[in-house]
Amino acid sequence: MKPGSWIGSLNCAIEGILWAVKTQRHMLLHLFAALLVLVLSLAFKVAAFEFLLIALALTLVLFAELVNTAIEVVVDLVSPEYHPLAKRAKDVAAGAVLLAGCGALILGYLAFSSHVLSPSAPGASWQAPPPGALALASLLVVMILVVLIKARIGLGRPLSGGTPSGHAAVAFSILVLVVSHGAGPVPILLVLLLAVLVAHSRILLGIHSIFEVLAGVLLGTVVTWLMVWIFK
């Protein structure tokens, strides 16, 4: 029955949130994470603009989780038996939560980076590029390209198989970033060893073919090198 007043609508909204917290484990985890982030924001004495980013990030994740829960309930009501389209609806809704979580991580990085990575100049994250902005942007570009290519080719699973290998792409993207930041030979050799081990493990486990791994290595290396060359 539709509520007859705005107070009734408010009660329904609050009941919906409480039900989601009681029944959805992820919603409960998000709330505990929100409490931790708020405490950290007070401990670091973040500026008003940084707190705005934090509030936006928390709201984004909680909103996405509530919408995802509502979609799951409606899908279960309409299609109690398994149906491929019902699965797709749930997968897309879960993808929205994942995307919101990634966006929240970026917002949180922008809010806390100047306090954690540059403690001598807190509160300056909105006046100049935040520490590690190029590295973060390069990794995001590589991962987005991996998703686009995998979606286009349509082979493998999101975290298993398909062209290119996302693990190899990210590993060698990190290698290029370490080299571009002027690291010494020992750190470079260690990161190179880790990147090679990551790429080799994908072949050894039968998750990717040699071609798929080499495609990931090429993508991560070339794209990151271009990003550093153009924007550094």
C-alpha cells in the first residue's frame, strides 16, 4: 500500500535501509567501512573539500548497494526459477556496485593522498595533481582497455582467460611506472621478476595462452609508456 503522507514515505525508506542492513552482509560491511573512513577523516583533520569527496564516496557505494539489493529482490520475485536474463540483471546490478566501489576508492585516494603520501603539505590535493596521479591514471587506462578488448572479443571469463591477459597487462604497467620514476636497478629487477612470474603463472595454470599473455604484456607496456611519455 502506498504511504499516505511524507512521514509514511520516510518510514518506508528507513525500513528499507534497516532491512538491507539486517539481511545483506555486504551492506553491513560497507557501513563498518564507512565508520572507519569517517574516523580516519577526523584523525587526519581533512579539509572541507576532502571531506566532501569522502562523503560523496560513501554515499555512492551505499546507494549502489541499496539499488543492487532492490533489483535482486525484484528479480527473485519475478523469476524465482533460474533464468539467464535474471542472472544478467543481477550481474549488471552487482557490476554497478563494483563500479561505485572503484569510484569511491579514487575519491578516497584524492581525499587522503596528500595526508598519507605528502604529509608535509596536507590539504593541497585539490590545488595540484595528487601524488601518484599519473601512475593511478595509467593503471586505470590499462584496465579499462583490457575490459573493452575482452568485451569486444568475447572470450574467457572476467578474471580468467581471454585476450589480453589483464594480470600480465597490469604487472608490466607497474614495471614501466617503476622504471619511469627513476628506481634503482635492484627494485627494477625485483619488479621485473614479479611481472614475469605473474605472466608465467597465467600460462602455467592453463588460464591463458602464450599469445594472450604476450598481448597483455604488450598492452600494459606500450600504453603505460605512452602515458608517461605524453604526460610526465
